[in-house]
Amino acid sequence: MTSLRTLGSSDLQVFPLSLGGNVFGWTADEDRSFAVLDAYAAAGGNFVDTADAYSAWVEGNQGGESETVIGKWLASRANRSDIVVATKVGAHPDYKGLSAATIKGAAEQSLRRLGTDHIDLYYTHFDDETVPVEEIITALDGLVKDGKVRHIAASNISPERLQASLDFSEREGLARYVALQPHYNLVSRATYEGPLQETAAPYYALASGFLTGKYRPGTSVESARSAKAGEHLESERGRKVLAALDRVATERGAEIATVALAWLAARPTVAAPIASARTVEQLPALLAVADLELTEAELAALTEASA
């Protein structure tokens, strides 16, 4: 059985791969989403990541579609106590920003869609610098005191605002951010490495699919994220990373995506990389990260290629 990891400074024990829910209700309909969630849970996975804004960017959607799918799955499988549910506040079209009233209202809607009385990990999705950190932390602390949220965390926040938030929590004895979810992968390291490198569950761990190895010169991939992922082929670093991944994957008999996630999982402070799958067939390469430990030489080669 795969060993669980402690998430940041919390008491949450999570699988080494967090299943991203951004595709649920978007490129994966309810049936396909249920199949992916079932396969993830069957493999020992217990950490599902979503946001109230998923997937408001799709024509005809309002936001909250992913939470609704996950809520229906939890109810139908009666497994809420087995799953660590993470969601986010601040980007839903009807609940933008991080005022105290917005945080409280958005949390109630997330709880309703998820069909649960508590959220295990509640992230501020994007920092709102128009709101003092004191107001944000106090509002989040209120949710924790009410038992509606177990732990709080941050995503897309500056080092300065993060430090100010932690200092206020410490000074006032309020709930403290236990994890950070930055944008971090082999072709996007500067977005995290440096002052933000505290504790993290990086998102876009596969660079919108580029680090699966399916994007190659002269090929076209049918995906809603293909344009973004394909951009990395235009950079020298992207091509060097792909070549290094090819070498390691061939030597280890592993999928390229597995190797990319294994590099990330081995980075200091990383508890659980986040990756999404819109089909069950995409899951095995992601889940395999739990059992692949790269050598120091392999890690060094990938780190050098991505520099």
C-alpha cells in the first residue's frame, strides 16, 4: 500500500498525487468524471483538488460544475470520510475577491455543491490585494472555528503577502495557512523556487499536458489545453526537458508523465503534485508516481535540463 504523506503543517494525510478536478464538468462529463474518481480511489488515492470557479470559463457554465460532480460522486459512493477535499475561493464569477462577506458566502455555496458539512483544505485561489490580510485571515479563521473548514491554504500569492498573513495568524492566534499551491513544474520553476518555497502542492504539474511527452514537433494534439502546452516546444528549455525525460523514461521503463511527476515529488517541500485526468486511461501514468523513486543522477539531469 502506498504510504500517505503529511500535507504541510496540517494533520492531513494525503496520497502522493492529488487528483485535479478542473476537468470535471468541462472536458470530462459526469460519467467519465465518476470513472476517473473511482479508479483514483481504487488505487489508494484520497486527495481531490477543485475550486468554486471550475469551470466558469466554458460557455454555458456558471462555475461550480466541478464541485457539483465531486459532491454527487461522494454521495453516491458514501466515502466522504475517506477523501481529503480541497477547494478554493476568490475566482467564482459571483464571488470574486476575498472580502469577508465573499469568503463566507462562497464557502456556503461550495459546501452545498460538495454536499458536505466541511471542507478539508480551503485555499484562497488568487490573492486580493485590495483586502487587508487581517480581514482575509479573520474570515477564514471564522470558518475553521465554525467547523466548516479544517485547514486553510493559499495559492497565487506574493511572498510578502504570504509572510504578512502568517505573521498575523501567529500574532493573533488564528488559523494559519498550512500549505501553498503554486504553479510549478519542470518548465516553470521560477514561479515557485525562491521566496515562495515553503510548503506546496504545485498545480499544472504536467504543464497543461506538455510533460506527458505527447507534444512533439510536427504533431497535433486534440485537447482544450493544446495551445498552451504546445508553446513549450518553441523554447530551448522545453526541448531540453523533453529530451531528458525521454532518456530517463526509456532507461526506467516508465511513462514520461510519471518521470516528470517523480521529479516534482522529490523536490523539497512538495507533498503532492496535482495532475488531472479526463479519462481512466490517462490515470496509470499519473498514479505510478507513488512507486517511482528517481536516482540522484536522474534528478540532477532533469534539474539541469530545466534550468
